[in-house]
Amino acid sequence: MNWLKDNLGLFHNFKELKQLYHSVENNGGIYFVTGFSGLFSPHWDDSVRGLIVGITSHTQKGHIIRSAFNAISLRSLEIVECFEKDSHLKLKSLRVDGGMVQSDEFLQTQANILNAHVHKPSQFEMTVLGSAIVAGLSKEAGLWKDFNEIQKIIKIDKVFKPQWEPEYRDHVIQKWNLAVEKSKNWIPANPKF
């Protein structure tokens, strides 16, 4: 999002994202692969470069903003799918933090693409609290005896539930995968130019 703001000038401050998001109905067929320096897990391909595909004469800023929200969420989905495969567990909900959780539109996109509930905390920077919780769970500190006691500390502000039809979600994922394939091999192993 910083790249879209600072390098392309699509918006000037993050408060504009809500208006841009709602200026269009969907991503307009735009797919944005954010492989600025390759794609890491699960692709592990450093030949990938960033790619925005599907642009037409009708493309607006809002389409690109929505495609960026999709891209971040689709990369999250790829990581979640790796986790599910390795752990044999199914993601039912995700608790999030960080600057992007200030955007309800982004969190709804996450819920739609992950097909899971996304829990927005009442405070959006949870890293320090998470470190304190881990320390407090230690035998030495003994502040809490188990995770159930900690649940009282973490306040959830809002829960986002999936709203997309399964067919539409499948279509978005299929097009994303096609865009990722098109973004590969931009940097050859032995570049001459």
C-alpha cells in the first residue's frame, strides 16, 4: 500500500482508501502480484517481479486498491494453506493486528478470501502485548495459568465473516494463480541485460 501511495501517487493518505475502495463494485478484473523482489513461501521464486494485469480503459484507482487488498489477502491464503497442509488443521478464524487492521474494507477482504472469520482487536498493535503474554505464561512469572485466562485481556472490537459466494471466491483465486504464473521468470538466472 505504501508503494501505491508513495511511488504511484494513487492516494495521499490512508484515510482515502475507504472512499477509493467504495468507488467501484469489485476489482474490475485487475490482479496485482506484489512480487517486488520475488515471491517467497510457498513459491520460493526470486525470478518473480510485480505485475498488475487486467487493465482496461475502464480501470480506475479503486480497482487497483481492491486488487491490492486482494493480493495481500491471497498471499495470506497461500500461507494459511501451507499451514493447513502441514498441521492437518483447518483455519476457522484469524486474529489480526498491525496498521492495515484500521481498514474494515481490508479485513472484510481477508475474511472473504480466507473463508474464515477475521477478528479485529480493540488495539491494532498487538506485538508488545503478545510478548507480555508469553512472558506472563512462563512458570517464573506465573501471571496466568493458561491461555483461557488470557482471553479476558484480548478485547475483540469486530468480527468479519465471509460474504463472497463460493463460485466468486474460486474465480478470484483461479485468476490470482494465473497472474502469479505470468509474473514468473521475469529475471533470468543468468541475465545479459
